[in-house]
Amino acid sequence: MEQFVGALHVAEKAGEIVVLKFKRVGCAACASTEKQYAEKAKRYSAKAKFFEVDYDEGKAFCKKCEVKFVPSAHVYRGYSFLAAMALGKNSWDAFSDRLEQELAQ
């Protein structure tokens, strides 16, 4: 939680986006977008910070974030929560489009 709050604080000052991917080890749907998520993180490292949260290891944190399912992503601009989105193979394009939209602002 401290790392997350710290990332939001830095993002607030820099005008950056913070993306949290919630996943589970061994989840096929979670793994289906692993490569694309890593590519987005690398491509936009100057404008956004990308994190991954293992649901099983971070249950208390996930509960505070009100995570309902995995894979999913939460997108923040500084301290402002922007979206909670599905992040599986079939929902990747919607997530990617929303992220691109937020980064363009």
C-alpha cells in the first residue's frame, strides 16, 4: 500500500498515469495480455507507471481497491481514479484505447 500511495504522489506531481494490473499466477486469462502489458509499460514509461499486483499475495490490498475479478486494471491520474477495466484477451483493445486516450491528455 505504501508503494502504491508513493507512486500516486509522484504521479500527481508529474501529471502521470498509474496503471495497476491485478492478476493471479496460473490464470490463463491473466497471462493472455502479459506481453502487451509489458510492451505498453515500456513504451509509455515516461508518461505512466505500470504495476502488477498478484491477487493471492495482495488480497488485503485488492480488497481496499475493490477488485472484483482478475485480470483487471485500475487507471489513475495522480490521486484521481479514472477507470476499472477488464484486462483479458477479449477486452485488451478497450483497455488499450482508454489508456491511449488518457495519455493523450
